[in-house]
Amino acid sequence: MLRATYDWALRRAESPYALWLLALISFLESSVFPIPPDILLIPMVLARPHRAWLIAGVCTLASVLGGFAGYAIGLFLFDTVGQPVLAFYGYLERFTGFQALYNEWGAWIVAGAGVTPFPYKVITIASGVTALDPWVFGIASVLSRGVRFFLVAALLWKWGDPMRAVIERRLGLLVTLGFVLLVGGFAALKLL
């Protein structure tokens, strides 16, 4: 099954609509979707390393725009949309105490969540709920998401063929590691 999923992602990565699909996944991941855009970013850069910077740029731009959608959910739709999303991720009960400290450390929180496996959508919604300065939110998002996606693209651009061989040889291990990081992000969310 893993190999079939990997092959599917590689085929999508080579399609003419790959950038649009990546943009959609990146946008949704920053506001409501639980799967990170790396599932398409990585095979896209491996399939077309000469387009690595464009791919990372599209991923970053769509992710930041999706982050502003999450911000809007928190700001305007917290009661109807934001609370259920935070409840789904198990964060609603502790959210009230978190609000007081949020704006003081908001830029660092956004930046940290933007580069780690921590669920970024929770931070985008929290930024809207606490009315974090939109400029602070935007700048921290562009920098952190850009670092994350451009670093992945740069590593794959530089060591693409050897990385592809490692990925294909160790697919199960890498998926397990990715899953552990994703679950670890949600576990960290529960502990905060």
C-alpha cells in the first residue's frame, strides 16, 4: 500500500496540474486539513528538480494564504468553525489560558509552528481568535513556512537522486517517522 501511495504521489507530481494540487493541499493544511503538503512537495521536487524553487514558492504562498484563512476562521468564525476544529485536535479546553500569553509571544509561536510538525492550523486559528497583529502573523508565517518548504526543496535539489534512492529503499521507515512526527505534534498540542 505504501508503495502504491508513493507511486500515486509521483504520478501526481508529474501531471500538468501538480502545482495547483500542491497549492490546494498547502492552503487547506494551514487552516483545516490534517495532512501536510510534503506528501506532494517531496515527490514533485524529486520528479522535477529544475523547478524546485517554483514548487517551494507555490507551497509557501499557498500555505501563508491558507494561514490567513485560518486566521479569519479564528477572528470571524471561532464560535461556529474555530471551536469545533480546536475541539477536534483536543485543544479547546486549554485554549482560554493560552490566549493571555499568546499575543506576547505570538510571532515566536507562529514561527515555531511554521517550521515544526506542530499542527500549524491550530496556530493560524489561535492567531485570529487572539487578534494577533496581522502583519506580525503574516511576516512570521512567510519566514517560517518559507524556511520549511525551501529547505526541503534545497535538500532534494542538491541530493535528489541519492535522496530518492533512500526514500524508495526506506519508504516504510520514513512513513513511520513522518507519522511519529505528526502524532508527536498532536501530542505536544495536547500537553500545552
